[in-house]
Amino acid sequence: MSEPDPDRRPPISASSPDGAIWADTTDGTDLRISFSYAAYGRYTDDTLAHQLCRLGQAMWVAFQRSQDELHERRSASFRVIVSAPARPELTPGQAAYARALNEVVASGGSPDGSITVRTTGALSWTVQLAEGTVTRMGESAFVSQLTAAVQAMLADRERKIAALKAEFLDLGVPKRWTALLYQLRSHNRAQA
């Protein structure tokens, strides 16, 4: 049996709490969502939104575990561990960045406006379905719209994380730009 490729991400998958909805991806961008046979039509808008919120949380946990496994495989070929090292204390800047990262609010909507996906810190998920979405839309169309909403939310999250990195890490971004980003973020928080 051959060694796993240290650069290949393990598959990521999760299911909803009721076991009727599955999501999987291999690289974080090729999201596939599916329902068990005839499950979609048994949901109301509210029950489906609840199951999708929990599925989002489960996928995020699976993604983090996949990241950890990938990191372990990559680093295993470069080091020999005699004893597990103690986890280093975070510097004040690292702690502030971690707090800010956990507060990132990202959202995305479906092209037709029927689905909105929002996450805070990627662990707290909210899915809103327009009234009558399940009865009006077939399963295939729903999956397509949901996938687009999740991808829009992930793109929004990546943009916001890039701004955080520019603010907290020295990426060569002019300080004036990061100051403007900070002012804009403060203004947006005041508006919310």
C-alpha cells in the first residue's frame, strides 16, 4: 500500500443531523450537495433551513479536520517528533487576529434571491429561505441555487479575511489603506 500524497487534501464530507442531506468536496471549491431519495419534498422551508445550518457547521468542522490532517502529512516528512511540543502561547497580535477571524461575518445569496447563507466565524451558520421556496422549486434547482449561495458566502469570507490579513499581518499593504479598511469596518459595525 502506498503512502498518501502529502499535498492532496483528504475528501471532506458531512451530513445533516437527520441524515437526509449530504455535502462533500475534495478541494473546498467543488461543493456537491445531495438529498436522500424523496427527502427534499418532505421539508418545510424552516425545517430545511435548520438542517442546512447544521450541515454547514458539520462541513466546517470536517474542513478544519481535513486541514489539520493535510498539515500533519506535509510536516511529517520534514521532522521527527521525540515528544509532542507544547503549544506556543499566542502573541497579543496573534490573539487579536484570532478574535477578529472568529468575528468575520460573511454572507451570500442565490442568483434568484431565494436563499441567503450567512456565517459568523465560519462556525455559526444561518440559512434563510424565502417563503415557499421548497414548494416552488424542485430539488435540482434548489441544489444549484444553494451551491451558488454558499460559494458567494465563501468568496465574501475570503475577501474579508484578506482585509484582516492586511490589517494584522505585514503584507506590504500601505498603512493608509489598512487605516481606511479599519474605518470602513468600524462604520459598518455601527450601521449593523
